[in-house]
Amino acid sequence: MEAVDVNSMNLGIPLYLWMLLFLVFLVIAFIGLVIYSSRKGMPRDILPPQNKQSKLLKEQYANGEISEEEFLKRMKSLEKRSAKR
């Protein structure tokens, strides 16, 4: 049997390129983690219009700005609009 020189084996991509690729991966992962964690705490004001309107309507009713009759009438109107879509 002949001895094989491990240092002269050609593995395709040199080790320093693998290390560079791994470093690039770590940097991209770190940037992604920072972006994800910063957006996670942000308030999201992307409610559909019906949800915004019903929320506003509930607040008006809770503050006593509108009567129960008016509240129910407007809620039914909102439900009809959402059913048409």
C-alpha cells in the first residue's frame, strides 16, 4: 500500500474560501436577527378599515358619545358592508 499525502489532496474549494463563506453566512444571520428583533416590537397599525371603524365605534359608545341604539345600528351597517366584500 502506498501512503497518501493528505495535504496534497484536492478537495475542490480551498479551506479559506469555506471559512469566508461561513463568515458571510454569520454576518447575514446577525443582520437578519437584528432586523427581526427590531421589527418585532414595532406597533402594527395595519388593521383593515372595518376593524378600525368598529374599534372607533366601540370607543365612542364606551365614552358615551353615542347611544346603544346608534351603536347597534352602525355595527349592523359595518357588518353588512363587510359581508358584501
